[in-house]
Amino acid sequence: MSLAFLHALDCQEPHSDAIWGIKWTPTSDTAISISADGTVKRWDSSSGQVLRSLAPHPLAIVSLSTSPDGKRALYNTIEGLTGLWDVESGEVLGKWESYARTGGEATEPSWSVSLNPTGASYASTGSSGNVTIHSATPDSFGQKLATLSSGRSKFGMRCSHSPDGSRVALAAESGQIYIFDLASQALTVTYTSHAMAVRSLAWSPDSQLLMSASEDKRLILHDVRTSSASGKPGSGAVASFSGHSSWVLSTDISPDSRLALSGSADKTIKVWDLAARAAVSTIQDTDQVWSVSWRPQPAANGSAGAFVSGGEDGVVRWWRSAGAG
């Protein structure tokens, strides 16, 4: 089986440096991107025009997370400044300098951040290999609420909340993935599926599956329902996907949980059929693909829909399946 995806549109005002994160949001069919050029942009997905842009930061922006309705974007800079942006009004609702000491308290600059779907808190990770939970409400933004320990001091590459807000996943530079239950603040399972750093995580919409993308050139699909409650290494890996010739940098699962995307340093995007455990489409891009994101709404005609990508060349690109309008 093969599935053709066509290049639909390029953005009209590319970033001047690499795009390190992108998200297609349900709000008015828009997309949000972050870049090494220090900007955050909101795009019209039908025209490729910039609708709004956050004032440039002097340093790169390395992490992006959005609210379920797409109206708020949480971003983090390379030195650890976290901000919450109202993408419709343009107002920055909160900022937190995670690198700044408060009294004698030790600090950990944030690297990756994830907004809880409830909107009340966000998670961050960095050099300690733990997850820190912070307040996301404007009057106490950034305040530390809890620390979830992985028991390892390996750098946290990515953290990501499940869509139902009950769990947060942490991916480490050593290849391990840790799943925490937020209600109990307990580590429920550790996955040792990868041999190298995990660059990206993607949850299925029902919060039951977790896809990981790694520098070992593979993607692994995990079923978190099979996880034990002991925090010990688990066997939740249900499928492995190979085919990229270099690091896999990004991944996402489609709204109907049938397909997955991957973007790679080999300058390709692959579309995977999760049931068949096989790639059904390979798209040649111009440079390393750092981020991919499915359109949240399924296509009206029942086709595979569409997705957006961003990479080293700074161009946001939209793609649609053949036959989709």
C-alpha cells in the first residue's frame, strides 16, 4: 500500500533560521512555529501568511507547546526563558526565567516545556533528567509546584503531557522514556526501547499510545495501558518502525490514530501506517526536518488529511493527501 502526499503550500515569510517546532492548531485553521531566529509566528494555513508574530528574542526558541484550542502557546528559549503567549491578542500572559536563582534555591534552566491540557500548569525538563511542574496561571506563572524524579541524571530532551492530562512523558538523552502519573506524582514505568537520545514524543488522541523518535534512526510505538505501576522497565513497546537513514527528529500521530509522521535529518518525511507497521509514503524535503504536525481536523472526504512541517531551511510547508481538497 502507498499513500501519496502532495506539496500544497509554502509560507510567504520564512524564518531566517531553522524551525525547531511547529503545531497545526484547530483555531481558525492556523499553525504556530518557533525558530532558532528567536521568533514565534502564527500562520494562516490556507494562504501561508503570517497572522501575528511575537517580538524576536535575542536567542533561539527551542520548545513549543499549545493549548488544545490553539489559543495559547507555551515557548521556551535556549537559555531557559519560558513564556505563555495569547496568540489571538498577542499578549504575553506570563514569563519565567528558569535560570535565575531565587534566594539560595538551586535552579535548572528549562529545555523542553509542555502545557497541561487543563491550562493550569506546565511541565519542564532539562539537565537534571527530572520533570518540574510549574504554575501556568498568569498571577503565579512559573512557580514550582512539584518535582517528578526519574532517578537518573541524564539530560531531559523532551517532556509531553498526554491529551487527557493524566500523565507526562519524559524522554532522555540516553534513550530512556519515563511515564509519570500526575495525580500521584509517581513514576509508573520506564521504557528502554532506544539505544540513543529520544528527540520527539507524540501521544495518540485517546492518550493510550505514545510514539517516540530517536537518534538511533527508529520510531517506537508504546502502549501505556500495558505499563506496570512499579516504575521499573516495562515492555510497552508494541511496534518498531525503521527506514530513515539518519536521526529521527520529530513525530506526530494522526487524529484518527491510524497514521504517524516522522521528520528526519536525512531530509525526508515519512508517513507510517500504524496497523501495517510500514511506511506508506516518503517525501523528499530540502533539508533536515525538525518538526511535523497533523492537521487536527480529519479530512471531510475521509482521506488521510494534511500536515505541516518545518526544518533547517526555515520554511513552513503544508502537505495534503492526494485527492483531498
